[in-house]
Amino acid sequence: MHHPPALPAPSAGDAAKHGKKRGSYNCGRCGLPKKGHTCTIKTPASASTPAPPDSSLSVVSAPSSALRQPPSNLRRALSFDDLDDRPDLPQPDDKADADLFFETEPDLDLDVGSCGLPACLLWEVMRRLPPTGLLSAARVCKGWRDTAKRLWRAAEELKLRVPVNVPVGFVASMLQKCPGIVRLSLRMESDFDSTMLACVAFSCPNLECMEILTFNSATIRINGDELGRFVADKRSLKSLKMEGCSNLGAFVLSSSSLSTLWLSDLHSLSKMVFNCPQLKEISLEFSCQENDSTDLTTMIEGLGRSCPRLQKIHIASMRLSHASVLALTAAQLRGLRMLSLVLGSEITDASVASIASSYPNLELLDLSGSGVTDNGLGMICNALSETLSRLLLALCPNVTSSGIQFATFQLPQLEIMDCGMTICDPNLQNPIADGNNDKGQKMSDTNQHLISQKLIIKHSHLKKLSLWGCSGLDALYLSCSQLEDLNLNSCSNLHPDQLMLQCPNLKNVHASGCEDMLIRTIQSQVRDTSAAIENHSPSSKRLPDGSKRIRVTPLLNDEAPPEPETKRRKIDRQICNVLLN
């Protein structure tokens, strides 16, 4: 959390305006009497301090150019810097909300001078208070209230939780305290309507980033025309992220500054027009309803024509098809680096061929929920072997362990791979009724090659591997020197005696829903790997002349005699966690 810079001491003009106030007879810096005294101690410059505790309202002040926007938890595929490790938003604090609505402290007749605090020191103290504490401090006296006002005016970022049944006037009063607000985040637990949007538009003339998150049963009740007018009027708006956009109907977004757009819960849009030449990142998530009538092909065609600078695209919809992919590849977006097309069961190997030939510089490819097969994986490996570092293929039932193994071998730059619910037992996914035993026996025989699958991966760059829900996997052999996170949740058929983990940097293994014997095997192998690293660490011995002799490890020199256990030096290593929840 960033804080406003230190405020200079008030000038003589300010003192004359508010009248002369009696202060302390001693110097506020060194404590010596002021009479005939020239202080040589300078006021210390403001230093960075830990952020105050999270509350329902957070105020941050910092230059816009120095802020690195934190990753949001709205999307998975577009957070390229760190795909899965996203900090959660602060949880609501009922006590803090109560302090916002009710006055608990009466006004006290105190003076700033009587406290012996110079204006700069008072600023430094108050700017470290949480927002609720700042509101309470403003009730102490006039001097503290003036300092609090200057703090509110200096704020550039505001994070506000809006509980249920809160009037618009509450949000308006908080926004009016921060006329220089640049970044606004609203956690809506009540509906967000056109009145609230107009309040934001009026109170934040210099708004650059706006994020609206909906919780519980809250919805966004604005339509597409109102959203289009808001975007067009905010000429400095660069980032817009909104959840719960099921009532838009249709929209036309025109902006010369907008670079990031995230909209979720979209449904049955009759028209989507984007006239945003500076747009670099877009995320559109549609609700998973079969009666969605959105024409994605037409939308993607217009997106390619009017937004030539796109670098990151994420679209999640059951309406995605091969025609949609062809419209995207025809756009020839030269800067595209991340492509995520999720839940498109009609996306086939032909679609993959079109993507691989049109965008050979992709660094992230997410085709989760598609109909891609091992042949499509081969096309990806042939075209993107030098650039692809993140491959997500969750919920792809036509991909086998052979295709995954081939992909890890052909993609040397791969760092993250998600194959959750890919290697699945078809009998578990499609249970057969008791009256159809013959048909069930026939299906089991036909799909026997999908049940007992083995996976062998040896990779030097892979950091995260997810095999959650792979019930058809019975043997796993991993030799990944950089692997840090392994997800084996619900791998119910994985045999303990066919598991081998040679991953010295492993930090977390997720094993929820696994057999007890498998969990014990994982814990045992993790401990053995750690002990092997400690025992094979080199040790040094100082000779009489002051020089050191380094013992070569047995792995490199088999003839070197083993050193006594008491002289072996251990390497500090983080213990691997086996997570069961």
C-alpha cells in the first residue's frame, strides 16, 4: 500500500489566516528552550512503513506512474506475471463498518499546539492510520480535522466496501473527500445502478482505473448505453473491470485511452462494438447458459478490426466454435502474446492448426474445455516450441497421457501446465445404470486404454504442474528440478508403488481426495528427497596453512571416502508441504 508524501509545514500566510496559536516554549525537534536557540536538527524525511491493517475502506496515495496494478482474482489466464498466486481481497470487517456509520467519540476541545506535535510529525502519524481511524481522528479538534482533510485530498487510490442497503449518499460522501482519486475499487454487496455510476462519474473526474466486484446476490443493473456513455466521458480511463454484467443487453464502447477491459457474467448480447485503438488486454466471460444468443464470430471480427494493439485475449463461452477461431486468426493481431479460449467444446484440431500458423509468438495458450486431441498438441509443439511457457488444457477429454508427455518433451520453455480433469476414467464420468450391465462391460473394455495411463515427465524449467481430477492416471514419474507446485487432488487411481517424485525444489503438493497410502508415499518421498540433498552437500575442511579443501560429492567422485555424519553440513531448505484440504 502506498502512502502520500510528507506535507510541508504550514506557511506564515496559513498561520495568519487561522489566527496565532500558543504553542510549546520548547523546540519541537530537540527539546531545548526556543528563546535564543537555533535548532540544527532537521526533520527526518518520511520513510516507508508497513501498510495499516486492512479494513472495509482503504485509502492509498501514490503517483500513477509508480503504481504497479495488483493482479485481480477475476481471471486466471490474463495474469501472466503470476498465474495462480493472487492475493485475496481484504475480508469485510463489521466493526470497521460500524465505525463508518456511527459516531462513537464526541468532539474534544484540544489544540494541535498543546500536543507538542509539529505539523510534519502530525501528518506522518495520521497518514499511517487506517481509514476508520482517520475518520475518528478528524473529530478530535480543528487542527486534526484540517490535517485529515488534506490527507483525503492527497489520496489517489480508494478501496471501498459497500454493504447491503447502503444509500448512494454514503459512497458520494467518501468520493467527495478524495477529489484527486485516480484508482477506484468498489466491493459491492448491494446492487450497482445508474445512480451509483453517475456518482462515480461526477466525483472522480481524473479516474484512470475502476474495478467493481460483486458479492453475494449483488448485481450490476446498468445497461449498455449507460456504460458506453461513462467510458466515452472518461477520457483518462485506462482500465475497467466489472463483474455481474448480465443486464447490459448491448453496448458500444468508444475510448481513445482504454487499454484494459474485463467484463464477466455477460449474457445474450445483441451487439458488441469496441472502438478502442489503445486496447491491449480484453477479457469477456459469458454465463454458462444454453440459451445464450451472443454472436461471438461477428464480435471477434469487429474486435480485430478496431483493436489492432491487442496482446492478451481471454474469452470464456460455450458458444465458441471453429468459426470464432477463424475470425480471430483472420484479424492478424501481430502483438498477440496470450490467448485464452475457454469452454469451447467445438474448438478442434483444425482450430489449433489455424492458431499455430497465425500466431507463432504465443507465450500463453489456454484451450481448457475444448475438443483438442493429441494431434492438436503436436501442432502446438511444432509451432510454439520456442516461445510457449504456459499451456492450459484442463477439461480436455480427448487428450491422453502420451500427448501430455510429448508436449512436455517438445516445449523446453514450459513453466506452467494444467491438465486437470483430462486423464479421466470414463466409467466414473458416465456411470451406467444397474440394468445395463452388458453395455457397461462393453464400454469398460473399449475405454480400457483411458483408465490405466502412465505419465513420465522430465523437464528442467517446469514450475507448476496440475493433474487435479485425473482419475485415469495410475502411474506418475516426475524428474523436474525446478518444480515447485504439484496438484494431485482427486487422483483416486494413482498407485502408491508407481509414484516417483524427483523434484528437489518442490514446495507444495496438493493431495486432497487421494488414498491414505498414496498420501503417506508422497510424504515419504518428499522427506527422502530433502534428506538426500542435505547428505550430499559438500563440506569444507581448513588446513594448517589456512587454506580450505572442498570435499567432492560422491555423485561426482565415487572414490572419495565418505565423510563422518557429524561433519556434514546441511543446506537450509524449505520443507515441502503436503496439503490435504
